[in-house]
Amino acid sequence: MFYYRITLEYEGTNYSGWQVQTGQSVKTIQGTLEKALVEIFKSHSIKTIGSGRTDSGVHAFAQVCKITAPLKIPELALAKALNALLPHDIRVLNSAYCDDDFHPIFSASKKEYNYLFCLGPERALWRNHITYLNEKL
């Protein structure tokens, strides 16, 4: 098997979070990624591990994911192929080979979460990125 480390960004508005939900037919980031990987590697023996789960509608600027696949392809070719197959709201920022012992959760040196709040009126371009509040905190 071969191991890849990719960094993703995504606009999660249209997804039910990161993780595939067994027995449910909801669209997730992991499920969408794995569907593209199956097409690239022509195999169903693909495994992905994300650096963390996200809730429905959550966005990511740089989520790390480890991919285990049966074939070796050039690192940059993987990112390019994924971006050609993934929808416009999921992008691979980079891809690289990694060791089997790399783990996106346990190998992380830090995680950062940002929460955006607005006390003003709802804005069209920011409505999926900001929580609007009617009263002061």
C-alpha cells in the first residue's frame, strides 16, 4: 500500500460534515473525496483518515487527510486529478507521500478553530460563514 498526505479546503454548506455516516445517504466531505479516489485508483480498497470530524455546514481552510491506496502515483498528479474530479466547493491544496505511521490526528502539532459572529444585519455573501446574533454578547 502507498500513503499520501493531502490538505483540503472546503465550503461545507452543502455537506453533512466530514465523516461518512454508515447506513445513511447523506453527502459528506469524506464520502465525496473517497468517490473521487476510487475513480483515480480504480479500486475500492481506499482508506481515508481526516484530522478531525466537522459538523454539518462547517468549512475548512486546511484540513489534513491521510490516504491509503493500492497504487503509487506522483504526488502532484494526485492533487491535480482530485481537483479535476471534486466539486468546486472542495479543493486539494497540496499532496505528498507520507509514512504509514503518519496519523492526521495524533501527528498534528496544533489545530485552530475560528468562529465568526456578527451583531449587524445578515449579509448575502457571508450568510453561510457567520453566525448572526440579534443581541450583544
